[in-house]
Amino acid sequence: MGKVRISQVRSIIKRPYNQKRTIKALGLGRIDKSVEVELTPQIAGMIRKVNHLISVTEL
């Protein structure tokens, strides 16, 4: 599995609770914050769940 950089590009205001929790679980929480994580099946599922709020770059 490779590494990916995940950046939050949209706000979580007025989003469902499960999307807010997914953003927090990814280590994000504010716009323009980025994290580098190992791409596992669990992380890939989280990315699919909130793909409209984040941008993903492979490293």
C-alpha cells in the first residue's frame, strides 16, 4: 500500500454527523489542513465517504 496526502478543502458545517466524525477520524478538522496516511482499505472507505469535502494526492 502507498501513502496519500489528504487535504480538507470544504467545511463540515451543516454536514451529517457521520461525515463530521469521518473527517475527525482522518485527522482533519479545518480547511487546508493536510495529513499523510498509509492507504489501507479502511482509509480508502473513509475517503470515499467524504470525497466531496477533501482532495487526495498520491505520494
